[in-house]
Amino acid sequence: MAHLSSNIIHFSCVLLIFMNMPSNIFSSKILISAIYGEGSHFLAGASLGEGLARKGHDVTMLISNAYEHRLEDPRYANLSFEVFKHPVPPEEVREAFAFASTLVFRDDNIEFFSLMKNMSKRTVDDCEAVVTDKELMLRLEKNDAIIVDITWPCARYIQVVLEEKMKSQRHRTMISLSATNPWSGYLKLGGAPVNYAYFPEISTGFNNRMTFSQKILNIIQTNLIAVVGEQLTPPLYREMGKRLGLRPNIHPIFDMQDFDLHLLNINFASDFVTPLSPSIIPVGGLTVRPLQTLNEELEEFVQSSGEHGVIVFTLGTYLASITTIRPEIVTMFAEAFRRLPQKVIWQLKELPDWELPSNVKAMPWLPQNDLLGHPKTRAFMYQGGNNGFQEACYHGVPIVVIPLQGDQYDVAARIEARGLGKKIEKLELNAEIIYETLTEVIKNPSYKKVADQVSAIYKDQPMSAPDRAAFWIEHVIKFGGAYMRSPANDLTFIQYHLLDVYAFLTAVIVIFLAVVYYTLKFCLTRCCRMIGLGSSRKSKTE
């Protein structure tokens, strides 16, 4: 009897273990390279990794020693981390990003371009530090798939070094991730057609119904990005390739057209519609996650707002230190918030040396997704990052956007075009405009109505964005992505735009018209001669 009971207990334990195992028994080892471990790109990559980990995969995030505190972050307990060392002290890296943040309130394109040039050099040096670390590369060799954030294509070189220098025989599925708004060059990498008559190029801030002059600027911006982008980073990677003895024809960006899959962080419920190829999967809302209960202190503050509710305010990870960077801007926002009946939750790492208004709670880090999903939240004011945009849309929160740089202007264009909120120009910021804009967005019911409609569309999906991404990643690991690859990238410019066909048809038409013309001319000439000859004979007879 005791033996039977023991067998039953043993069987029950085994059954319980199998019932709690992930559905994907055949798990893969997946490496995600999403910049250094900080900012919106890392958050999108980490959320993608969490979705894969829930499916039973072994996910590793490649981060730098400047942000190795992520190893102790309980939010990412189900992820593994590999840390590479910068060629410079970690403090220098953090200071460089902090300095970049100081430029967003200036209008100095020359200084910004100089910064971009220096940052490009840093990222290539960091990539070389990764691929020359033999112990690190040996550990990375064990991965079955690599996911590359396109803003730092070093993982492409990880793959090449493993294959060419370390003679790895393992097949690796290659996947790209774009955490930002669509860039025409990225869509073309995936073989998608791009029509600049209604597709606004990244960083233009245009919507999809452009004026004639905006279309001209749109084309100029596209070609400017192509020319400057080609001169800025690829030559540095080619020099690195020479130093490492790699084949010379590797391109950090264009080689991605051979990847198995491309993940694009957009959702057409809130983004402008554009055609995609089968290998480009929209996964907008990667950082949206099930709501967690706020801590007791924060929940008490939110509930104290009464019927007026709360406003969530952040200028992003790097500008959370704005108190030391631009103290006068902190004063400006505080003056505006003091006049509002709502409570304000503000991401601010350092408090000013004066007391904030009583209706303001400053926090160094915000549980942004949980706050946006709280029923007391009335508006979201922020700098225009793509993750925050997707989260606000999902939770149906009206937005006040203050675009500071890059694709944040594109997010602002989507917010205004969709009627989700209003934009404040950074160079026009003052306490009065901040107060009036927030009041308008909160009191005008049209913004909330649109936000609720967009939210309903976001939620009416068969699976979440991380789960959708995980499904397609699993799919291409099993079957590859070659069958979804568009042949567009195998065509030359002339072939893609059918210029040779049009030239041939034009030549045929011209030749046909020429034959008709000269035939008619010949016939008319003969007829005229015959008529003239007949007339002369008749006159002679008379």
C-alpha cells in the first residue's frame, strides 16, 4: 500500500512538472543585441526576449559594462546576460550619452552632426571589442539565432567572425529588429515597396498627406540619409573588417536584406499605413505588458487625485537628469503643474534645491506601463519615444508630445494626425503653453474618444506583440525565412523600376511611329508625283 502511494505521488509530481513546462519543448538559444543595455532600444529588445523566454527559449542579452546593473534587475530575472567591456571607462560612456541629451534643447546641427560622427566611431570600437574577446565569442557561438537592433549592427559581425575566423559550423537564424518608426531604407531591406508620395521619411515629422513642398523635402531627406549614412558608419566598419581579416564586401546594413525575418515596432491602428513584404512583421507594442499593482505609496498618491486624476510625465531615460542639465526647464514645468487640478507623476532623477508643487511626485524611475494602464490616468506628456507611444495607444491615454530629436517628430506627426493629442514645439516651451495644452487635451473629450478607439483596436488581436514576435521567430528558426524573401533586392535599380522595359516599349513605339510616318510620307510623295505627272501629260495633250 505504501509502495502504491509512493508511485502515485511520483506520477503526480512528474505530471505536474510536464503540465508546467513551456509548450515549446524544443527550445533554442537566442542572442539579442539591443545597443548597450539602456534606453528605449534595450527596453524593446528585453521585452522581446521576455516573450521568447516565456516560450521556453534560452535568451541572452548582450550589454555593456556601463550598464551591467541590469544583471541584478529583478524585472529581467528570466533573461541571461553577456557583458562586453568598452575600450574606454564605463563612466565615459554614460557621460557621452548624458552630453548628447544636453543638445536636444539646442538648434545646432553642426554640433549634432559632430556628435553623431563621434558616437559612430565609439560604436564601431565597441563592436571590435566584442568580436576580439575570444572567451565572449566562444560563449556567443552556442546561439541558434541572433536578433540585431538595426541601430547597432554589430551582431552581423559577430555572425561573420564566428563563421570566417572561428570556423563555426552552426547555422544561425538572423533576425533584425527596428524599435523606431519605419525608415524607408529598412523597408527596402525587407523587399517592401516604398512610395514617397504618402510615405514620410524618418525624422521629417510629416504625416502621410504631404503638400507638394513637403514631398520635395521628403525626397531630399531620403537621399540625404542614404548619402550621409553611407559615409558615416560603413567606412568605419570596413576598416574594422580589414583589421580583423574579414572579407571586404561585408556591409553592416545592406547585408540585412539576406536575414530571415524583420521585426518592425509599429501598429497600423496608430501608425501610417504602408505596404510590407511577408518577411516584415509589425509587432507594435513590444513593451506593453500585463499591469502590475503599484506600490502602496504610489497608489495612495494616485488615489488622492480624486476625480481629476493624474498626469504621467517623462522626457525619457537620458533626460531624467534634466535638473542638472537644464534647471530652468524644471522650473518652467513646475510652474505649469502648480496650476493644474491633476496630480503629476514626474520622472526626475535629481530633485531641485527648491520644493516641488504639492501636486507633483518626482520619481527616478516610473512604472510607465502600469501608470498608463491605471484608470486614474488622464494624460501622458512625454518626448515622443516609440515605446511610450505604443503603450499610451494600447491603454487609451491622450498624449501631449514634446518632440526633441530624430524619429520623435514622426511620432508627434502620428499623434496629431490620428487626433490622439497635441504637440508642443521644444523651442516654444513655456509654462503657459504647457498648462493650456494639458488642459485642452484633458478637457476636450475628442482626444479620449480617439484614444479609446485606438486602444480597442490594439487589444482586439489574437496575441500580444511579444507573443506574435516570438511565434515568427520560432517559425523562421524551424523553417528559415527564404520562402518569404522578396526578389526585389536581387534586382538592379533599372530592373526594379522597369526602366529597361519602358525603354524597350518606348523604342518599339518610336520605331512603329517612324515606320508609319515614313510609309505615309513615301505614299503621299508617290501619290503627289503621280498626280503631278498626270496633270502635266494632260496639259501637253491639250
